[in-house]
Amino acid sequence: MKILENSLEILKEKFICDRCIGRQFSQLLSGLTNEERGKFIRSTIAMLIDSKSIDYSKIEPSNFYGFRFKQNKDFSDLVKKPNKCYICNNLLENLDFFAEKAKKKLKKIEFNNFLVGSKIPDSILNIEETIWSEIGIEFVESIKSEINRELGKKIWKIIRKAVNFKNPDVLIIADFEKNDVEIVINSLYILGYYKKLKRGIPQCKWGTPGKYKTSVQEIIAKPLMKVTKGISNKFSGSGREDIDARCLDWRPFVIEIIKPKIRKINFSKIEKQINRSRKVKVKGLKVSNKFTVRRIKSETGDKTYKALVKFKKPVKKQELKKLKSLIGIISQKTPQRVVHRRADLIRKRSVRDIKYKQINKKTIELKVKTTAGLYIKELITGDKGRTKPSVSEILNNEAIPKNLDVIKIEKPKNL
């Protein structure tokens, strides 16, 4: 009886189409469309009206246009051709127009999957919410949900591409206020690994043009931008090496190509083009997703560095044994060289292992394994007391790092 009462409440004042009736009971009887549910409900009520089994005095007669009443001639005489549906304003009858418009706009875009969205006039959404406040929302589906689904089916029949609810290549938005379709091209994410073979190159293009001629990002992005026809790109690495440091182990990265028109890429060919630079080398390029960016940025794997350390005063071989005391917790205040762009905080990091080899009285080769985020240069210099302990402090001898290299990076799992 509750379904009957709610249906009569919906039909009492204005003409409501079959889809909008059925949508109020969308969670009942699987395998039916909302239109089929609406027709079933309308037909059932029509039979009750004809048999005079219900109070039909408050029902809008136009809701039963097309029915031929045998017994209830009084009601039949009142029936007239309906206007547009009070709830949807007949939007659901216009989906073919939007599907064809989407087809035309997608012609020059390469994509593997899609998702449909919509912009519905507030007036329609407000009417829908008013009806829900009267009949409840126990079995309902929103008009936005139905439009997205039904329009998605029509577009699928035309383009035969897969629907992707989580990470679609393109988002097709039907704007029912502007009577137009907007195509949102989602970014293409490419995962890979790089080595930086030359010093004096920043990881990202923030330093170019200007002080630095190029960057790891620009060297990798150049052939990718050309083939994908994207408008711009963003670069995310699993940490970053200093500009004057080389990275001799494979560092994971993701490059995001924004609004690409092409997604089919010969990665083997691209890798060869990048590697010809002899400044940066890449491997393992493949399509990824935005979730990988978060994983790479949050990665905290250990890293091993190698550097030549020059001392102001000669250092004895026996004194170098003191360097083992660096293993453990290091307290680092944000280095002076980066404090202008990073919060001035004290960070606790760890030295896992340290090895050294004396080259001459004033030079050693130092290898240090650390947790992510430890500033190696400051571990050596002490940064005027901002890093404790440090090589300079332990040996009481001013130390300067030279030729810093990243030689080992603990890889994120499942990349």
C-alpha cells in the first residue's frame, strides 16, 4: 500500500512521465528499466481508477492520456494530452542528441575508456528533492544517476569503448542548461625509472629557463609531449638528487601528460630518443595512473650516497674510525640553502651505515646509507651547527663534500 500511496502522491497535481514515476521505485524488481516500472505503476492505477476502487478526484487526469476507460466515463472525459513532464521537463527524451554531439567531439581524441557525467538544471533537482521529502527515498534513484547511465549506454553503442568508473581517459559531460557536451581529457600518467648521468641538471623545470639550460623533466618530457600532443606536463620523482649530484641508480618517477590527444605510445622508441641525450637515461616506461603518483611521493626507502670529502686540515687514518659514531639518529634543522622555500623545522633522520676510504691526507671517499630525507651535504659540513652530529663536528675538522652521487635507491614495492 505504501507504493500505491506514494504513486498517487506523485501523480496528483502534474503530469509525470513513466521514467520519473519508475525512478522513485528504482530499487524494486531488478531487470526492469525505470520506464517499464513507471508504465506498470501507471497501468495498475489506471485499472483502479476505472474500477472506481480509489479516490481519483485529486489525480491529474493528463497522467492517463492514452488509456481507454470502460467503466469510469466521468474520469475519462477529463483526460487531455499532457504537457512536458513536471519533474524532468522531458530531458530523458533528448539523450540521442547529446550522444551524437559527444561522438563528433571525440573524433580527434584517442582514448580507451570513458565515463559520462551531467549538469542538470537546479530547478529539476529542486523538484526532485521536494518529491523525495514527501514520499521518502527508500527506493529512489536520482535523475542525474539515470541520465548518466542511459546516456552512457547510448554513447557506448556508438563508440564501443569501455566504461571506466575510477580512472577514465575521458569524461563526457552533458550540460542540459547549455544544451552542449563538454569533453574533459584526463591526464596520461607514465611510470618509469631514470638515471641522471651529468651534474648541473635539476630534476624539475622550475630552474629553467634561466640558471639551468634543461632538467630531467624536460629531457624526458620532450619526446612524450610531441607524440601525445599534450598541453603541459608534471613530474614526480621518488625523492630527488641535488642539482650538482648524479643519480647512478634507477629512480622511479611518474610524468603526467595533461590533456593528451594521443595515448598509444611506442615506449621502446621513446626510451631510445631520451637516452640519446647522454644526460638522462630511462627504462621501464609504461602507462600508470594518478594513484602511483601518491605512492611515489610518499616513498621512504633508504638511499646510499657516495662523495669525496675534502678536509681543511690533514686527517689521520685512526681518527676516521670516529665516523662510525654517525650511525644512528641525526638531528637536522632545515639547511640554510633551502630554508627560503621549506619550513624551518628540526627533522630526525637516521644513518644506517657508513664506510670510508682515505684517498690522501686531506681527502676521503665516503659512502653513507640513510633513511629518506636526510641532507647528505649537511651531514658532512654540519651546516654551521644546524645538523648534529656531522663529519665536521666529529673530526673537529671543516669538511666539504665534492662529487656527490646517489648510488643505491631502495625501490618502492609493486611499481
